[in-house]
Amino acid sequence: MGYGFGGFLLVVGLVLALAVTDQIEGVDLTMVGWIMAAVGAVVIVLTAVTWNSGRRARTVETVTNPDGTQTTVERRSQT
């Protein structure tokens, strides 16, 4: 899932909620449209948060101990 799927759900949901006047017995198309639009917006937000979480800066430090072994430490900054 990503921006494309979220955008698709948002657009189809808004079309169902705002533009479709047909009725199906037992199904409220307006409510289905609002639900789809909300899910599409959530997918877009989650995609943005997920993709931006990998862009944080990180530093890797390798320390050589007196006995000759090496220790590697990775730090991530929250910028």
C-alpha cells in the first residue's frame, strides 16, 4: 500500500459519498463512501510517516579496544 492506493480509496470514497445518488437496498452508499475516504486518508498519513521515519540521520562509530577487538555503535538522531 502507498500513496496510490490511499489516493484511490480517497477519490472513490468521495465520489460515492458526494456524487452517487443511486440506492442499493440495505446499503448506505453515502456512509460506505465516507468510510472509504477516511481509510484512504489514514493510508496516506501512515505512508508518509513510515517513509519519513527512515530518513533520520545516523552515525556509526567503531572503537578498537586495547585487546584488539572492535566494537561498533550505531546512533540515530531524531532530526
